[in-house]
Amino acid sequence: MKEELNLPVRLLMGPGPSDVHPSVLKAMATPLLGHLDPKFLELMNDTMDLLRMVFETKNDMTMSMPGTGSSGMETIFVNLLEPGDKAIVCVNGVFGGRMADVAERCGAEVVKVEAPWGEIIPPEKVKEAIDANKDAKVVAIVHAETSTGVMQPLEEISKLVKANGSLLLVDAVTSLGGAHVNVDKLGIDAVYSGTQKCLSIPPGLAPVSFSDRAVEVLDNRKKKVQSWYLDLTMIRNYWGGERAYHHTAPISMVYALREGLRLIEKEGLDNTVDRHFRNGRALQAGLQAMGMKLVVEKEEERLPMLTSVMIPEGVNDGEVRSKLLNQYDIEIGGGLGDLKGKAWRIGLMGHSCSEKNVMTVLAALENLLTEGGCKVDRGAGLKAAADYLK
Ligand SMILES: *Cc1c(COP(=O)(O)O)cnc(C)c1O
């Protein structure tokens, strides 16, 4: 016979999932309603209102899809692209690369705009690609590239995309709830996110929002959406309209989403964003004061909720991360792609984003690096972080 679950309580400070807020866990333990129960439909309406608040949009088609962030990615591409369409996809990390892959699988002709990992996509390069591909139906870009720690400015790029009449598609998986996504102000046409990064909710849902223009494109498709499960022409009738059954909603996850978003409404979105910014910059100040180098060189291009930091010379990546986990119950992430074995990724997302956790991870790293023979000015990291937070 298997034993009852008895797991350690970890501090999740990697690139996601992040810690879940206790009141979200409590909401998830609420007994189920049926997915067509009028009370549940009300709860879906609340959730749509709250999603509009965090996305900063009035978009009617704003809801959550089943599945993790990647399901949101598939949703916007399968619904907006048809075979033969042209898609410009910006790639400066893992998730831009994944978008290009998904767009290709939709039968689109993909034009990549690339930039080195750790740098933003320069607007000039997007302009060049648009000038050479005026018929591009969409331009897709990642707002917060979790594989490198880069925050992509979107304003200038949005203007270029609008001027050409293409649709702007944005990955806001890591930015939503940790930074302003400003869907309406930036004129974003389709955006997706995930619950497990800055929303303090477990993985399992993908919030999405579509502008009226994107809905028009969806309405005028020549062919059926190639995915039955993610077909918004049907799913929209469950979240709005006649409330027709398509698939059974993941009820408990919708409870969780409503509660996670309610917590942001209660804190105030500006305050939530500010908390991420302050703690992120404090952690970065601390790491640098310990003598470590950040992957993203320009301060204004660094994400607050995810910091990539180079592993000091002579330090064993796996050993430090496993000690962090086993001695301190702290999870951080390793590097991806070219940064594998060379960088760590430290997240401060959602419920994990607190002053307490900034200090905890800095102290633990200081101990382990010193123990591993690395010369660290003891106390310098904690002091720099505390000074920043003063
Ligand atoms: C995590 C992440 C995804 C994928 O989300 P999953 O929940 O792992 O499917 C996509 N884009 C970005 C920027 C991410 O950080």
C-alpha cells in the first residue's frame, strides 16, 4: 500500500512554478459546482472581470483556457493563423523559439527576427522584417523572456506593427501580475499567460485576451481552427453567449484563478507590480554586491520577477542547487540553452515575491558559496539588498 503524501514544503524561487498563496489553496479545496451551475457561471463572469483588470483591457474576449502557459501560446496561434499565412516571430530566448515552432506547425510561413540571448529585440530589426514582409498577418514577441531574464519594451514595436496593419501577439506568461502588460494602451491584439508564474496559482490555466480586431480575424477564417480543443469559435459560447458545453471546465482551477486575481485586486495592481520591481531590484543589488555578474547587462532591460545570474568561476552548479534544495528547501532554476551550467535563474514571482525571500535566498547562497571555497564578502549581499529596500 502506498503511504499518504508527505512532502517537504519548498520555497519556490525558480522560473515557475512559484509559491501558491494559502487562500488560493483554500479556494481549491471548495466543493465542486457543476460547470453549468448558475453559481459557477457567475464565478466565471467575476474571473473575466478580474482578468480584464490585470491585463488592463476592455476586451470582451478575455478568459482562461485549460492547460499551462503553452496552451495559451497554442491558443492564439491556432486561432489566428491559417496555412500559408505569414508570421514574424521575435526570438531572443527559449520561448520566442517555441512560438516560432508553434506558428510553423499551424502551417504559417515564419520569418524570425533574432537577437542574442540576454538582449532585447531592437525595434529597428522588427522594422526591417516588416518592411521586407508587408504581408505579415501577425508579429509575435515575448514580453518577459524567462529563459534569459530580459524585459522587452513593446511600445515602439507596437507602433510599427499597427502602422503595417498586422496583429500584435504577446507572450505575457511571466509578466502578467508582476509587471504592467497594458493590453489596451499598447494595442496588443492577442495575449496569453499562465497561472503558475506571478499569479500565485498552481499551473493549469492559461488566461488569454483578444482585441476586437483579432476576433474579427477569427470570425473571418476560411478554414476551421485546426485544433478542436482550443477552438475559440466554440469555446467563446461557453464563456459568453449561450453558455454551451464544449469541454468540462477545470472547476477547481477556476476557483483558484478567481482567488489569485482577487488578491491582486485587493493589493492593487500598481502595488503588486511595485512589489515585484522593488524586490527584484533588491535581489539584483545583493547578488552584484556578492561579486556575481548578472546575465542581462542593461539594468532597465532586466526583469524584476526573474533574475539570471552567472555562476561564479569554479562553483559547481548542480551541487549548489541540490544543497539549496536539501539543506534550505529552496528551489532555484538552472540555465537553459547556451546558459546551461553557466547561470542560475532566481524567481521572485507572485506569492514568492517578498522581502523575506530576497534575504533568505541571498543568505543561503552566501553560505553555500563560502562553503564551496568561493570568496564572498560576507554580509555584503544582504546589506546591499537591505539598503535598496530602505
Ligand atoms: C513558463 C513560460 C511559458 C510556458 O508556460 P508553461 O506553463 O510551462 O506551459 C511560455 N512563455 C514564457 C515566457 C514562460 O515563462
